[in-house]
Amino acid sequence: MNIVFTGGGTGGHLVIALSLAEAARSRGHKVIFIGSMSGQDRQWFGNSTLFEQTYFLETTGVVNKKGVGKLVAMWKILKAVVESRRIIRTFGADAVVSVGGFSAAPAAIASVTMKTPLYIHEQNAITGKLNTLLRPYAKGFFSSYETGDNYCDYPVNESYFQHARIRSEVKTIVFLGGSQGAKFINDLALEIAPWLSERGIAIIHQCGAAEEERVGHAYREMGLDAQVYGFTTKIAELIERSDFAVSRSGASTLWELCAARVPAFYIPYPSAAADHQFHNARYVVEHNVGWCERQSEGIFQKLKEAIESNIQSKSEGLVRLIAMNGAQHIIEMIEKRNEK
């Protein structure tokens, strides 16, 4: 099969495109990528050897634009749809796989207008606006939060499973604010750091590049030997070494922690579209394998209680939430549906 992957803007979307494209290549399919010149698409795939070709079109998001800005963004998407139709036709695509994000709009819409089978992976518990719009026209819709034919294990990199272990006590804690960091989590980490140190708990802290100097200085002022990272590509290694996580609840990070069996205290980003980070974390809480709290002044005590609780039962429970080979299974489902 010739498969077009599209979508992105942020790392959370692009890591899904990477996992699915790698699975498709391993099964003998040819793959190309259509993304945007905006966002992180070119950083991820600009020099990629995974894809036969990569295309980055001049598009921007529409949702947060107003007035003339919204019209300009829609005009760019319309032009990109025309270009995507040409790319899809030239490649002889058998399927288009969208991983969401504003980058996905042109190629996904083009596939519908050309009647090329469209498949959608929704990474969040709340379906995004573009995926909601296109879902009725898709031949397949995959989600880790639904049941029945649409269900799929989240396509997490195998390394998280390979190094997974059951945590029975907190010896090392990791604070994860995402690639941009999260000031609320950074401040909470600094507030609770002396309490953690008293209990001999080591601290790993990914704080975002903009906060690296401030956070590192604050730890040094307290005389604490915390491992501080602004931005790092070694998140899998940091998670492997940790027994407990305090984290935002973007879908990819959430499922990576689940795969590694790391109990996590989630603090959703309050401005996330449709509050999707809260609903992502609530899925974990409903299965009684994690914690979720809104940003608030009372969160300090709740975090201490979670750290002192029976984390082993949470760690063991995470085994039931996600299985390996999610990306392979999604590609297999696409193969079967395309045969019909």
C-alpha cells in the first residue's frame, strides 16, 4: 500500500505519525508525510529518511484566529487542499492517515473529496474539532478511550514497555511539564522539594528551556542536587528511572507513563482545547490507577498524600490499561479495512 500520513503542529501529534509510519514501513508499505510549515512538523520530519517524500504546506491554525485572520487561515487551507490533492494523486495513495492537529486539515479534506480512504487516530479523550468534522467520512477511527471496533492501544514506543517495572515505593520522582515546561508544576516542585529531600527522594525535573536557569538556581539555593532539564530527548530514560511522576496530561506523555507502569499525579493544562487534558487524566483516575487535580492552592497536601500512598497497587493496575504493539495493530486494521 501507498500510505499518506498527515497531521502535527505539536510533538504529541507527530510522535503518533512517527510510530504509525514506522509500523507501516516495517510491513512493507510506502509512506509519505504532508504537514505544515508552521508548528514543529519540519523539526521532526524535515530531514527524515523514514518517508519517501515529505511536504510542508503553508497553513496555520484556524480555531484561535478572529476576523480577517480566520479568513486568511481558511484561504491558506483551501490552497493547501488543492496542493494535497495533487500530491495524493501523484503518489497513488491507497489511504490517508490523519493524526490530528491543524496540519492535518488539507490532506484529510483532500482525501474525502477524492474518495481516498481516510483513517483518523484521535489521541485525546475529547475528540478535536477537525476530527469531529471528518469522522463521519472516515473509513476508520481509532481511539484508546472508546470501546468496540474503534478501540486501539495507544501507539507508544516499545522502549517504554521493554523497561517497564512495578513500582512499590517512591525513591525517585520526576516532574514533567512538557517540551515548553509548566510554571505551575515548576513552582510546585520547588515548594515540595525540601519535603522530598527529607525523605531521601531523588528529584528529576524537566522544566522547559525558558525556566531552566530559574529552576536550577532555586534548587542550588536550597542545597538540593536535583537533576534539571530544560528540553530533553531522553524522556523515556528519565521515566524509566522514576517511581512516581507529576505531569501535565497530554495524551502521549500520559500513555508513556502508563506503559512504563509509573503512577502519576496529573495536573491538566487548564487552557487545553475543550479541556481535553482533564478528560485524558480522568480516564486514568476512573480506572483507579492515578490521580488528577486541577491547579489550586490546596494541591500541595494532596500530592504529599499521593506520594505516601500505596503506589504499588496503582503501578500493578497500569498493566491492564495498555498493551504493546498499538501502532502495528492500527496498521493491520487499516490493511483489513482497505481490502473491503
